[in-house]
Amino acid sequence: MTKYILKRIAYMILTLFIVATITFFLMKMMPGSPYTNEAKMTKTQLRIMNEQYGFNKPLWEQYVIYLAGLVHGDFGISFQYSNMPVSQLIGSRIGASAQLGLQAMIFGVFFGVIIGAIAAIKRNTWVDTTATVLSIIGKSVPNFVLAVLLQYYIALKLGWFPIAGWGTFSQTILPTIALGVGPLAETARFVRTSMVDTLTSDYIELATAKGLSLTQVIRKHALRNSMIPLVTLLGPYTVSLMTGSMVIENIFNIPGIGEQFVKSILTNDYPTIMGTTIVFSLGLVIVLLITDIVYSLIDPRIRLQGSDA
Amino acid sequence: MSERILDVKNLKIDFHTYAGEVKAIRNVSFHLDKGETLAIVGESGSGKSVTTRSIIGLLAGNAEIMGGSIKFHDQEMLNNSEKDWQSIRGNKIAMIFQDPMTSLDPTMKIGQQIAEPLMKHKHVPKKEAWARALEMMKAVGITNAEERINEYPHQFSGGMRQRIVIAIALICEPEILLADEPTTALDVTIQAEILDLMKDLQKRVKTSIIFITHDLGVVAGMADRVAVMYAGELLEYGNVDEIFYNPQHPYTWGLINSMPTLHIEKLESIPGTPPDLLDPPKGDPFAPRNKYALRADVEAKPPFFKVSPTHYASTWLLDPRAPHVEPPAEIKRRWAKYRELQAAKSNS
């Protein structure tokens, strides 16, 4: 197991290196410059600025300098906030994003599993049909539309929760729902299909023939077996939560890195773009590693390659 | 006479399908005595599995019992609530399924799967149940059971998995064991081992077995009595010798004739296909495929004619008014042998 994890960590570092490289060159291909008033600047001003930030150097040299900094854990200095290191900028904002993402994931998976399981048990009844229709709506409505609807009806009209902002738990409810409904719908569909498969399998029939009640059959045999494939969705969910957060954080005015990422692209804040991208990628590769480890823990048929078992 | 533990009378089961009502089981009656093995023989779709499943209350959702009775001791099973069924399943009546490769929960340890019925029905604490599971694993011939009890199904071969399924079925020492083609999915050599194991355990646990198969060859060594099923009806039943050596229904002749033996040079098959049960034939369901069929067999359902106190067959050929019909050579050979046996028996 340790050997396997070490090998995976080596691959993770390679992945991050490739992500950093591609992002770096793509970013430099973007039109515009980080300067707010470039049109009003004189040539001399521009030259001085470029020299200060190192933009006068050839691209490959800028790249090497950036990587060298990265290896030492130095993401550079943000252009937007004078002299604020990117690592500090991200550090102050990652908490909000992580909390929102985690809450949305737990909300989506928890209710998704419940709804999917109920739909499977009551398959081909109105309960199943309702769950299916709701899942399709949940999957089809973009999260920013849902966010605005929630803000208008739940926050503004009903006044149940604050309309935006970040700090109290009640402020996290609406963005969590807006962000979590997509994964919820996906989970419900997935668990329903997987559970129907499981419930019609021979070993469920044998479990019933043992004299177990329906609840016992589902709790002891069906649920675990139908949730195993769900683990593979953790990766894609993380991606959708990350991209979702960029929009949702803006709508709800949450000081997270998703919101910061969008802002940094709009202002050509190169070090921040790079820093956020790398943090996002790091999050994803870690989730993928956890997925594989969890998979091998809950499914005895899967043994990780290179592990001792 | 031995104690009767199961009595099925005039069982009728329909399947509701988009095409209409499939009359899958029509007026099936049979019984099971304590300690005996009853084999139900028939081809695919003859209703033998459906009949068996109705005994343990595991019919598919679109099946409906339209009439009849299933009595287990004095208990009418058709009045059972789901709770009643749960207390019977795996406890008094257990079942073994056809495919051992898919019958076990892939993510649960073998020990837990074997111990589960014991914990459920006898409320045995986990530790004790596992100890019993270990004994059971040894009894079904799993070597190195102390270690293997912690393994998962994918670490076992097909034959070993069927042994585990048998262990699960027998751990509560049920009165009836329903075996739905338990060896069909296994290699021939493994088949024989599993059959021996079942016979051996039957004696130890003192259980009765209903053994479903399409393979007459398996029946000979296994069963005390045989019931021949076709298109949802019983056509003939009797002791194993009576069915093998004194068969009366032309369908039974066909089954025996299509079984490889040392005497048969060319293996016969039964031409045609079973009837459509959306609209079952009014006479003997086998009549359309039966070259020995009389007009009466097509026109009216024959009653069960008594051949011996234990042997009955439903064919008009047994009516005193029926014309003489020459059975296939292999059947005549068997009849002759049967007469010899009977003569030897009455002499001694």
C-alpha cells in the first residue's frame, strides 16, 4: 500500500508539472496585459514596468524563473493587491471554498443516495418517476440560474436565509444547495440504476431466501454493493464543484478562490492565475488518489497494484 | 407411512405480462415426506422453478397465485404474511440456487454470509454463529476453513462457492431444502461431488429435499420419488424405479429416450416446442408433440390413472378403452427389466 501511494504521489507531481506548463503558455497567449491603463502609459513607463515584472525576458526564461520559484513553494506576488504573495492570497480564501465544496458534496451525495435508493426500491411506480423527473431537472438547470432563483424566492421573498455573504452558517445554506443540486441529481440517477441492478441480482435473492427483511437486505447487502461504483464519481464531482464554485462564489459574494480565479483571469493577474490553477489541480489529484484508496478499501475484489495484500 | 411435511394441492400460478395472462402453473399437486428427496424433472419453462419458488414465497412481482393450497405441516402457506415468510425462509425451508458464481454477496466475508441466517433466526450471538459457520464450512468440505472464513467469494472456485451456498442453506437445519438445478452451472466432476455432499448432509441434518433438474441422469442417484413436469402441469409421478423402468407417459418416454445410456445407439430428441401458455391446450399439453397421442389426448385433459399406489400418469393411453400402443424399444427394454425386478421381489 505504501509503495503504491508513493508511486501515485510521484505521478501527481508529474501531473502538476504538466498542468503548470500548459497553463503557463496558454496564459501568456491570452490577449491584453496586466496593466489597467495600458493605453495611457508611455513607452518608457511600459518598459520600466515590463522590466520590473520580467516580461521583457524571453518566454522560456520567464517559464524557467517561474518554475524555479514554484519548486521553492513561491507562487509569486499578486498584481491585483500590491505586494501580497499569491500563497497568502490563496491561503486566506481557500477555507471558504473548501467548506462550500465539502458541504455541497456531502449534501449532494447524502440526499442523492437516499433519493436514488428509494427510487430503486419503488421502481416503476410514481415515486420512481417523480425522482427521475426531478433528477433530470436538477441536472439540466444550470447552477447559476438555480442560485438566482434561490436568492429571489428563498432569501428575498421568504427571507429564510441571507441573500449573500459569508461568515455565518446560515449564509452557507443557499450556495451549498445551488452548488450541490447537480451532484445530487447525478448521484440519484446513478444510485437508482446501480441499486436496481443490485436488487435483481442473485445474491439479493439468496439474502431474501435467508429470511432477511427488505430493510435488512438493503442495509446489509444492497446498499454497499450499489454504492461502490459511486466512488468513481468523486473525481468528476470535484471538478464540477470547482468550476461551479467560480460562478456560485461570485453570485453569493463568497471570498473563495473560485471567485478569485475569475477575477485574476479578467485582470491578467498571471501569478494568481497560475497559483489558483495549481491549487485546483492539486485538489483534484488528491481526490483521485483518495478515490482509488477508498475503492480498494470498500471492494475486496479490487487490490491495488504494487500493494502487499 | 412416514410423516408428510409438505402438501401442494391444485396450485395455479399466473404471470401478468404485456402479452396477457401466462398460465404458468395449472393444477399442480404433489407432496413431500420427511427425509425423502423428490425430484421435479422438466425442460426449461416447464414451471418447475416457479413451483418451487412458490413454496418459499419468492415468486416474481408479476406472478400471482390463482388458487390451490400449499400446506407446510398444518400451516397454509398461501395465507402467510411477509413476516411469516421471513420466519420460514432460511430457517424451516431453505433454497439453493443455480449459479454459485453470482449467489454470494461479493463484498461480504464468507463467514458472515454463512452465519447470517443463524443470527437472524436463532438469535445466536455473532461469535457463536461464526463458530458454527466454521463447523459448517468443514462439513461441506472446505479445507483450511479457519483461514478461508475471512475470505470473500471471488477467492473461491465455482464448486467451492456452491458448497458455501449449501452451508448457508443448511446452517439452520431446515426441514425442507429446495435445490434449483444446483449442479447445472458446474463441471461434471464437481457435479458428482456436490450431489454426494448433498446426500451426505441430508442424512446428517435430516432434511427433505426438492430437487429440480432437467437432467434425468442426475435424478437416478439422488431422488426417492420423481415428478415429471411439462408446460406447467404434472404428467407423471412415482418412485424413482417406477419412473425409470415403468414409465407410462409418452413425455417421460421421450425424456428417457433422450438420455444417453449404454444401450442407446442413437440419441433421440423430442421434436417440436412446448405450447404457448398464454393459451394453454385443453387436453394433454404434450399431445401436439406426441406421436403416440390419441384423439382424446388432444380433446380432453386426461385424469391421473393409477399405475401403482405410488405411481400415477396423466395420459389416455392408460384408459382401458385405449388402443394398444407400441412404445420405443428402449422403453420396452426397461419395462421388461421392471417386470423381472417385480417378479424377483414377489418371489423373495
